[in-house]
Amino acid sequence: MVVVQMGTLVLGLLLSASLITGLLKILKPQQDFSQLWLRIRSWWLMAGFFFVSLLVNPHAALIVFALLSFLALKEFFTLIHTRFEDHRALLWSFLIIPLQYWWVYVQWKAMIILFIPVYMFLFIPLRLILVGQPKGIIDSMARIQWGLMAFVYCLSYLGFIMIMPATATTPGGGKALLLYLVFLTEMNDIAQYVFGKLFGRKKIVPTMSPNKTWAGFLGGFATTIALALALRFLSGFSIPYSIAAGCIISVAGFIGDVVISAVKRDIGVKDSGNLIPGHGGILDRVDSLVYTAPLFFHFVNYFFYKLAW
């Protein structure tokens, strides 16, 4: 039911955005709205894919999240410098993606939490040592483990949230909480972009992400809190908890965006790829979720679930 409700809301937003863009193209033919149109068209495809997977089966959604982790990790490894000697370790990094999501599927909480931060942290250096080339091994260990933590471990929390059961305080259960998280994260990104474009003057971290302004951040912050309150039918949160959730998602989303921007700036690219027309690559779309997913999970778990590991 909540999936249908949110799907209807998102459908209305996308239809409105498409109609407004169409009117702008008619009223201002001298201006180029092609990039905006590409962005909206990509949102149609991404939103449709996401909602269909949730409606079909939760297991289908887990497969989608695993695919998202695979594409994000592949894009990251394509961008960074790797040695020839790293290839076996890189292969193992991809092979553990279905295993991480298997822990989510069987709800083995301890392995979800510990598998990549502990066991893969210990295994990857061993795999690199067996190659017998010490030069550059520290960089390789750090880059591979960071990629696993960001794009497999952190994104797998999307699945972890989805399987959370319904309770008296969270009657919609995991699906509703997942929709709440993803919608607020993406709307925070959009609001920051819009407010930054319209009112942005003073930059926050110009050397890391020159497009991030205080106006964009504060506009996104206010918008996310307002939406967190408006969508309480999804979360079941009280007003104070809704405000807290909005604050966490907005600030964490901003930090995730800036961190990935800094990574791209270090590598020397503007976009991480061109897989999503109008948006760039997968990393350009999941950067905020890398931070919001685990932090939102632990917020919900601490106050409402208190799951034992």
C-alpha cells in the first residue's frame, strides 16, 4: 500500500516536472533545456525501475541493490589507479557483493555488520600479499577496502532497512522506511541543487565541491525537514523524531555528495561516468545514499528496533 501511495506521489512530481519543462521549451525557445529534460527522463526510468522492483518482490529489490553496488564499485575501480597485481583482489571484491546481500536476505545481522569491515579487511591484504609485489600495496589495500565499504557495505543498508519488520511505532515496516529514506535523500539533493542555482553565492568547500553553497545547503536542509514531517505516514515517527530524521538525512546527504566530489576532483573528472543521461555516472547518484543509508538505519534501530547482533 505504501509503495503505491509513494509511487503515486512520485508520478505526480515527475508529470509536473515534465509539463513545466515542456512549457519552458515553448515559452523560451531561445534557451537550451536539453540537460534538464535528460535529467527528468532519467528520473522516470530510475523511479520506475525502483518502484517496480519493490512491487514485484522484496527479493527483486535486493537484486537491484546488489546490481547498484556492482555498478558503483565497477565505476569506482575504473576511475582509480590500480596495479596489475591488484586484479585478483579486485575480482574477489566483486564476488563478495552477492555474499553481502545474501547475509541481508537470510537476515544474519552479525555478518551484515561485520563481514566487510572485519573479514574482508583482513582478507584483501592477504590476497595482495600472495601476489608478491610490495610496491604500492598500501595504496591498493586502502583503495580497495574504501570502495568495498562505501559502495557495497554502506549501500547494502538499503536492503537491511527494507527487511525491518513492522512495529507499533513503525507500522509501515522496512519498505515504508526505505521509501522515506530514498525519497528524502533524493529530494535533498534536488533542493540543494535548485536553491544553489537560484540563490547560491557563498561557497562552503570551494576546493572540494565548488558548486556547493550555503544557500543550497540551507535550502535543502529546510526542504528535507519539511518533507520528513509531511511524510510521517510512511515512517510513523513523532514530530521530534521526524525533524531529527530530516536533519540526519540532509546533513549526511550533503557530506556524502562532497566526499564523492572530492574523490572525483582527486582523480580529475567532473562526472564519474555517463551511464545515466543528464546525471553522469552511478556514483553521481548514490553518493548521498552512501552516507544516509547506514546513518538512518542506526538512527531507526537505536530508537525503535534495538536489534541484537
